[in-house]
Amino acid sequence: MRPSCDKIRLMIVDEHPIVRVGLSLMLANEQDIEVVAQAHGGKEAVDLFNRHKPDVILMDFKLVKSTDVDIMDQIRTDHPHSRIILFTMYAGDEDIYRGLQAGAAAYLLKDSPPEVIVDAIRKVHTGERYITQTVGEKLAHRIQYDVLTSRELDVLNEIAKGKSNNEIGDTLCIAEGTVKFHINRILLKLNVSDRTQAVILAIKRGLVRFL
């Protein structure tokens, strides 16, 4: 058994108390891991990180909420070597890519078995990146598609809201002909034949959000 001083000091960040408590109870059985702080999110997470200086953060991540990215940015700006594991229900290849691009050392889905969570914490603590087979396969799947530009993503999000070309043009302040050009590029890059297929695939991959 490792001495207490050698325990991996973990902070859990999740807006749901039951998730925080459940993870804490699960990890209480691990002699080399100690949960030193729990945060709902936002400023509380940053304050508790600065107070406790955990070795690893297990953090819920909702890419629809910019505050989650802000938390990561602030912690990593002040502590560049901080180790963050994203713990999320979003399984789209674009979700995973953006989460890892934001600086996470691991990306775990919330249906991960306990042993996977524990293994990820231990490996990330040693400085490794932790990529499960599922996550790796989704990242590999992503390279099959051409990357959409930021404007194409804007247009795609408006399409997902059911807007017409004219309405999209008004919303984005671009000509209707430009909207049609972007839509053609989107269909080509996603390898689909119409707007409905584009939206279905975009939702599956995490390219659009409705929250």
C-alpha cells in the first residue's frame, strides 16, 4: 500500500451532486486515490483547484457551455501542467476532438466501467494521455471527413434549426447565393446528398447542438 502522502489527489467537477457523490464513493475503495475536492463548476471549480492543487481533475464537459472551456483555459493558463480528464456523455467524434484540443489528457464517456475510470486517473497522473479504444476509433473516423470551416459550421447550425436559405442569409448577414455555396460545400464534405442527411450526420458527430 502506498503511503498517504503519495496518494493521487483528485478533484471532481460535475453539476450533478449524485454524480460527484457516486464517483467519490467508488474511488474511496482505491487506496492510492483521494478525492480532495468536489465542485459544481464555474468559479467554484477554479477556486477549489487553486486551494487544493489536485494532481488530476475529473471534469464533466459540455461543449455547448463555453464556461466549461473557460474553466479549462483558466486552470491551464495558471497551471500549464495540470492534468484534466473529461468525463462526459457526448460521444461524437467532433466532441472528442474538440475536448482533447482544449487540453484534456483523457476523454471518458459516462458509461465507462469503474476500472477504466481508475486506470485513466492513474495513467494521466503519470503524465500519459489516456485514449480508450472507443475514443480512438471515433477519432480515426473523424479523419474520413473534410473539416468544415467556421462559416460552414454556422450555416450547418442554422440548417439544423430548420431555417430556409433566405433566413440563414439574414441571420448570418450573407447573400442567399453565398448560403447555397456553403451548403453545397457542406454536403460534399459530409458526403451526403441533402440537408436532412447533413443534419442527421451532424447531430451524430457532434457538429451541431440544440442547447
